[in-house]
Amino acid sequence: MAFQEHAIANESAVVSFNVTKSRSFSTESFSFKVFKLFCYSIVFVLGVLGNVLVFRMVMKRRKLRTVSNIFICNLAAADIAVLTVNLPFRLAYQENSYIWPFGAVLCKTIPTLAYVFITASSMTLVLMTIDQYRAIVKPLGRRFNVKTTKFAIMLIWTFSVLIALPFNFALRVVKRRDSQPVCTDAWPSDKFEQFYFLSLFVVQFVIPMTIIVCCYTLICGHLNSKTRLDHLTCTSTRQRSDRNKKVIKMLVVIAAVYALFTLPYHVTWLLSVFGYPNSVAKKLCVLLVIATSAAHPIIYGTLNQEFNKGFKAFFRCLRQKENDEYRLDSTIGTRRLIGTTTRTDHVKWRDIHKRKQTEEDEEVEKQLVTCV
């Protein structure tokens, strides 16, 4: 998920530029700032770690390279980009009293990428839903394969860039009355701006959620009708039906989280564009949107058995790594202690334990590499 906070200087504060909107910002209280930074820190750590693990598991394990998981990787890539690109600049901008020190190029790039990522995420959810619809309701029809999935992902990112271009053209660095630079958007007219953001809401939320709800309604109806027949069919058919239900459950939760976390953001942003700004509500809604990036890996690990196993294996590996590092350090310390004895004793000890210690060290190093 992504974010963007529009013009933060009101029109009376900007000189030599006709910024038509007045979206003033309020000074944050200390308690709100602490709460915000704490939440962003948790979201950043969980989101980056979780999504990197998801991406790595799919890339490393051939069994996980399914069409659905490739789409999940694309979603994870968008989440990682939000957390590592947009979030740091956003926080730096806020904590710097909304002074933009990064130049005109990044002013046009960073906010634009925010809309690219949120559009890519919503389109990815749509294609994941359509793929499951075809797999369950129309199993004999044409489905995505790995090649067509990669092509579809390329189209997603191309479309996401194109839809964000008007916003990119409107962005620029201007100076306030105190000569401090701010990154803001300036449109030819209020009507043009309102039309663009209303269209963006339709593209990023209304159309995707309509398609997702329709597909899942048809899927649920199909699965309910098949459930009555499963008692009369073979065990393998029932098992396949159960697997489909688990996948659908995970995707429904992902779509529900997307809807619940992004709708308030879109609503508050449209209200702001149409002249009803609310600074605190906007910041909280942006936090919700970014939080989806951390929620996705938790959903995968909870509702997907393969990802659940992968997460558990990773944390077991980390614990084993700590134990092995401790054992390796202890062994090195023992060697140094023995080195203080006579040379004869040292040579004798080395001859006795050389082979055994070499095998142990190789095993430790192998496990350490596995965890990285």
C-alpha cells in the first residue's frame, strides 16, 4: 500500500505560485507523535521482514512457484517498496516541519510512486481473484500460467505508472514566505483536480472491489453447490475442494483488509480535495493504509499452510543460528585456552580432535549460511 499527503502549505504561505487549495496542517502533540512513530516502527519491521521472507520462500522453493504465489510476490514487492521508499521520506518530511530538502526530482518521484504502488496492489488483488474464479468456477477454461502471469504483472505496473502521470505533472517544489521549500501539487483548476482524484478512487477502489465482490460471490455459490455433492464423490475431490476453500478464505481476508484499511483513506482524501480537510484523520488513515503492508505477511502465515511452515522454519533456523554461534565461540575460546599450554600438548590435542572439529565447524557454517 501507499500514501500521499498533498500540499501542506496554505495559499497565504506560498509566494510566486497560485496554489488554489488551502490545506493547512496542525502541529502534532508530543503524545500523538510518539504514537505515530511507534506504530510506523512496528509496521516497518514486521512489513519488511515478513514480505522479504514471503518473497524469498517463493523464489527458493519450486513447490511454491504457483500462479497465486507469483501474484503474492508482486503484492509483497509493492509492500516492500512502500515501506522502504515512501515511508522514510514521508516521516522525514513530517519531522522536518514539512520542509522538502530533497530537490525537485524526488518531489516528483516519491509521491508519484505512492500512487503507483497502491494501484499495483489493487490490480494484483483483482487478478488473483479472477485466477481463483477461473480455477474453481470454470476449471476447463483458460487459466493464467507462469508466462502469462509475468506478462500480466508487467501490464499492472505499466498501467499503474500511466494512471499516476497526471499527478506527477502537477507536483513541484515551491517556496513559502519564509523561503523554505515545500513539495506540493498545483493543478490547472480545482475541477480538474477533483476529477482526477475522483477517477483515481474509482480505479483504485470502486472497480477492483466490485470485481472482487462479484467473483467471490460466484465462487461461494459454486462451492456451496459442490459441497452437497462432495459427500457422494471420492476423497480426492473433497480434498481438492477443501484446498480451494482455504485459498479463497485467505484471499477474502486479504481483500477485506484492503477494503477496510483503504476506504477511510480514500474518503478523507476526497473530502480534503473537495474542501473539507482533516489533518489528524488523514494521518491516521495513511497509517492504516501503510499497515496493510505489514498485515499481508501475517495473513499468509496464518491462513496458508506452506507459508506458515516457512515462517516457522525460519525462526527455528534463527534460534539454531544463535546456538551454533555460541557453540562456535565457545570452541574458539577453548582452542585459545589450550594454546597457552605446552606446544607438545597442543599438537597432541590438535591431532586427536582435528577431524572431529572440522566436521563440526563445517556443519555450523552450513547452518549459518542457510539462515541468511
